[in-house]
Amino acid sequence: MRRVFITGSAGFIGYHLSRHLLDAGFQVHGYDGMTPYYDVALKRKRHAMLLQHPAFAATEAMLEDVARLDETIDRFSPQIVIHLAAQAGVRYSLENPRSYVESNVVGTFNLLEVARRLAVDHLLIASTSSVYGASEAMPFRETQPTDHPLSIYAATKKAGEAMAHSYAHLWNLPTTMFRFFTVYGSWGRPDLAYFKFVEAILQDRPIDVYNHGRMWRDFTAVEDLAEAVRLLIDIPPRRPPADEGVPQGDSLSPVAPYRIVNIGNSEKVSLADFIAAIEAALGRTARRRDLPMQMGDVPVTWADASLLHRLTGFQPKTPIREGMQRFVDWYRAYHGV
């Protein structure tokens, strides 16, 4: 039974990925700081459900606590490390930028040091589509420049990518960065737009629609993301031979066992269609409050996920209406509405 150490295991994506890997026969140890960015009770409920599985154990601690991190991971001795823990959210980064540096830069550095010391078989780290920033070349491809981040959140995730590349090069540490695109689903974060929209519509409150609705996103169901990461576990990058070079269209580094992979539906959905999917799932019509563009946000995200498909044979494809219906069904059951 392969052992996987997952940071951020009580988070939205961490919970789903942990459950998916447990169902696939992995042994999982979760590590989460339970920060109060949103309701900690929701995080504890996710962990409590995971702890019902005999192959799951968890530690509550911060990545900044190096002694606790070292002690926990040494005792578990994983072959695979998946780093999801981060301070998320573009808008909150305007209010508390320091927390992003502490979590996403310092925390990632500490995790890289642990993975280097243990010489794990494969390190997988969550990045974000936000690193594409002001780029207008779409759909976004892993090989295009990402030199113009528009928020401190994106900048700290880009810094994590750069640090991970240097560690992969220096210590021959097989590393996959995965950039995910607007993930949604059950047990989601209450600060995410779809969660807020469902809550507001059910309470007959107006929803805040930024940039007057002129927004497009590549929505990815969390179940598809979990399956993509599970498949990527089995494809650790290898440093390419000097005489062969990097295959065309591959983001593999020419000097390190390091690769970046987009995970998205490869379909941009308008905000209007997104709202319509929520309305259809709820059987109610939203009242809109149109607002200007939020600082640090981007109008469009759109993934080219062809590299993921070439590597794994898998393509996320859950339609937004199907995925949103699943979320609304969960929301109604969870809140009893």
C-alpha cells in the first residue's frame, strides 16, 4: 500500500483528493493547520469523515512549524507528497498579503526541504490558473510565459513554482506542478462565488456580479481534479537526456525532473451561463447587483489540458449544469434547505 502525505487535507480539494486516494487503495496521512480563513467547523467535519477510513490519519499543525512537520512526516515515511495547503483567494490577498507570503512561500519552502531530505518518489504541488495573469494568449498552455501576475496570491504561487523547479534541478526531485482552473463541488469553500450565489439566491438576496458579468471561467468539477491528480501520481517527471531534448508541447524542464500540468475542462463558460446553471439547479431566478471589476482579478481563464490527456489519457469533462446540480443537492442536504 503506497503512502501519500497530503497537506491541506481538511480543505475543499484536500478532502476530495484524500477520499479519492483512500478509495483507490492508498494509505493517506493528512496535515492541516485549520486556519480560520473560513469556518473551521467545516474543515473538522471533512477530517472527521476521512478519519472513519482505517487507512487515514491526520495531524493538525502549521507548515511553518518545522519541528512538527519533520516529526510527522518522518514517522509516516511517505513515498509520495502532495502539497495543497495554501492561503487561497484573490480578493483576501488585498486585505492580508502577509498571510500569503507566510503560507504559500515559507510553508512551501518548508515542504520542499522535507521532500528533499526524504528523497520522495514524487512531489506534486498545487499551483493555480491565476499565474497566467495578464496573458491574452488563450487557451492557456503550460509552456507560455507567466511573468505578469495580477495579485499577490498569484505571485506567491508563481514563487512556489520557481522554488520547486530549483529543488527539482538541484536534488533530482521528481516534481509535478498542477495548475487548476476554478474548481467547484460539494464540501466547497464558503468564500467561493458559486457557494455565495447559491446561498444568496436561496435567501432572496442579490448576487454580486463583477465586471458587469463580462467574465468567463474554465470550471472544473472537484471529482475530475481528484482523478487527474491520482493519475499524475504514477507519472513522475524524469530529467530528459541532454541529447534528446523536451518533446514538443511538453512543459517538462530541460534541466530538471519537473513538469507543469493544467487541469481544466478546456472550455470557457460565461458568467451568465454559470448563473443560469445555478438558477436551473435551484429552480429560482437570481437578482443581480452588477459591480466593476475586482482588483487583481482576471476576466477570462481557459485551459489547454491536452498535456494532461497525453500523459494520463484523462480529460475533465463534467458539464457545468451537471456539476452544479450535484453541488446544489449537497448544499440543500447539508443545510437542510
